[in-house]
Amino acid sequence: MDKEQVLNALQQLKQHPKRKFEQSYDLIINLKNIVIKQDPVDVFVTLHNSKGRKIKVAAFVDQQLADNAKQHCDFIIRDTEFQNFANNKNVLRKLAEDYDYFIAQANLMPKVAAVFGKVLGTKGKMPNPKMGCVVPPSANIGSLVNNLNYTVRLVAKKGLNLQCIIGKENQSDAEVCDNILTVYQAVLKHVPNETQNIKNVQLKLTMSKPVKL
């Protein structure tokens, strides 16, 4: 897959009727020749350009990180407040739905797992050390949140397809194209046999049918 193919797909999608809102571009990578139970694919990719949507971040912190987290996160939960959430599944589910990423101080992770793990874990939203979301009390929260705004995650644990939002209609073709190629190259490095594990790649708008790249 090259730049010309991506730009051609973007032009095809631009022929679809305009909607009353800015649609997102969704990238879909369909895999083959992989036994997902043996080789699950879970890829984090840092993009060069915005994915077109500001993320919402919540943080689990104690007094050491509270002020820093307040400046940069949308919501903080102090360790002294954890018990307010214990055994309240409705509140925990809403928490998981409302925020894209969760950050936690490393020393609080056992408590976070005990209180929030069951719900956040099933949603794939537990603070993830691979993304840098399990942090020391001296962490630079602002830098981390900025990185998360440019990070996408692609997961295949049951089916053979990977999907993520890659940009918005109001972004330039060059930015969206760069994001697509960045993700594609990252996926190739995370599957056992590179292109032999790629069945096809598709691009779609929120309300459109997919176009093959």
C-alpha cells in the first residue's frame, strides 16, 4: 500500500454526499493467516498528526500528583475517594464510557485494580503501562496527555480485523494519508509475517461504505 492508493481512496470518499457534521475517517485492516488466540494483536501507534478528536482523560492519583493532574486531565479521582466507587457498577460503567484513557500512579495500581479493574478491564481501559499510563509521582502529566491525543490503539483478540479513527474530514489529505501509512507500517511490524498477514485494508467515513486501498 502506498501514498497514491491512499490519496485515491480519499478522493473516492469525497464523492459521497456531505453530512451535517464532520465525519471521521475509520481505517480497517483485515488480517489473515493468524491464529488470534495464539497471536493476539494489540498495537499502540503514535501519529504525526491529530486524529481529529480531543480525548478525555481521567487520573487515579494521591496528593503527590493531584495538582499536576488537575491541570491536564478532565477528571481526577483521589485515592481517598476510591471507596465511593466500590461496588457501584452503574457509576463505574459510566466512568468507563465517559473517558478514553485512564492514568494511574504506579503505587496506587493495586487499589485501582481492586476497585475499578473489573469494569475498566472488560472495556480495555485499565491504565496501560505500554502507553505510559502507569506513572511515578514525578510524572509529566501534560506531556503524557498530549501524547495520548496522538495515540491510537488497534486490537484483534477475537476477530481478524483491526479498526481505529484516523482523522476527520476537515483535515488535509496529506495529514490523513500520513496517519494511515503510519498505522499500516506499525501493524506490519506487529504481525508475524508482515504483508502475508494482511487480507485487505479499507477506509470509510462515519456514514459511508468502506473503500478498499
